[in-house]
Amino acid sequence: MVKLIELITVALGLVGSGEMSEPTYSFQPIEQWPGEQTKVWERSRFKASWSDTMDLLDRELFQLQAKNVILQAYVDRSQLRLDGMLRASARPSRPGVILTFDSRFGPLSYPCDRFDDWQDNVRAIALALEALRKVDRYGVTRRAEQYKGWAKLPDPSKDHGFATAEDAWRFICSAAQMQGQPMSEFKTVWSAAVKQYHPDRNPDGDAIFKRLVAAREMIPAYYSRA
């Protein structure tokens, strides 16, 4: 993983001005949107630059002692480079984004698709984090109650989000970068996916590997033959 501000700004040719040590970060496709999606997007009134948005987000994540930071957007894996950065040609198909991370208050998740530009939705999340942190200034909360409604649900190990065996298989193929393979090729595709994301080979691949294991359990007929 690379630093949050470096990941997106380098991919888009932008430069951030922050000097603090930012939380490490990875970029991933959205597999499933949590809840109902916004039907009509709004144009935001934000005037801040993208680098200002990144500085604000980095600062708020730093305050939350964020780790395992993941920004999801509507891109497919072919639009990501091997180092987790967006390709220069990448353009999300929808503006919604989901920011998830582990914090000193537990795992948190913030989806936003109100605005018609994905960068504006990232800024909306950053501003929301800033507003939630300011609640503590006045002594109204003492146990981080303002974050409870944003607890990351569900736990991927318990609710993997795969509606069908076909959905699970597509996820395994995507992780292996072998899209379109038949389930009869399970052994070959599974081996390629494990090489990419097994924690022993990729320290940053734990979350995806857990989803791979959950996906594998959705297709026991082929898994048992491997």
C-alpha cells in the first residue's frame, strides 16, 4: 500500500500539500452498495481543491488513528495498477464512494453517493469526519457515541455479500485476474487468487483473502474437487 494522498493524486496528476504522516491506503472496486442508492445526484457547492480535500481527509484519519484504510469506488480491477493505484485512464462509472477503516473506536464505514462527482463525495465524507470529531470538544460525548451509527457492518467473515455461487465465482476470478473462466477451472483460478492475496505472500491482502475464503464456501461442489 502507499500513502493515501500519493495514491490518488499521482493517479490523477494532482499534488497534495500535506506534510503529516498519512494513514496507508488501498483502492478497491465496490462489490455491493450498502442500502439504497441515491437516484438523483446533486451538484455540490464545494470550492476546495482536490489536494485540500486530501489534506482534510488525511488529518481526520490521523486523528482517528486509522489503519487498513480502503476507499472503494465504481471501478473494476482492470482500472487498478498492481501497486493499488488508479490507472491514469480510470474513470468511475458512478460517483458513489465508500471509505472504510479500523479506528481507535473500532471498524467504521462511510458510504456517500449524494453528489454527481466522486471526488465531491470523498470531500463530503472528510467533512463529516471533521464534524463528528468536533462533537467531542464540548464534552457531550464521552464514549465516542457519535461514531456508533457508522460501525462497519456486516463483518465480511460473517456476511460476504455474495447472493449466488456465480457472484462468488466472479469475485474469485477477478481476484485472480482471470475473468470469464468456467468453474471447472476452479483449481487453477483459486491457485492464482491465493498467490495474489494470501497473507503469507501479501501482508496487505488479508481482507480480500477472507472474502476469497467466503466465496470458496459458496461453491463447495467445485471446491471439494480441488
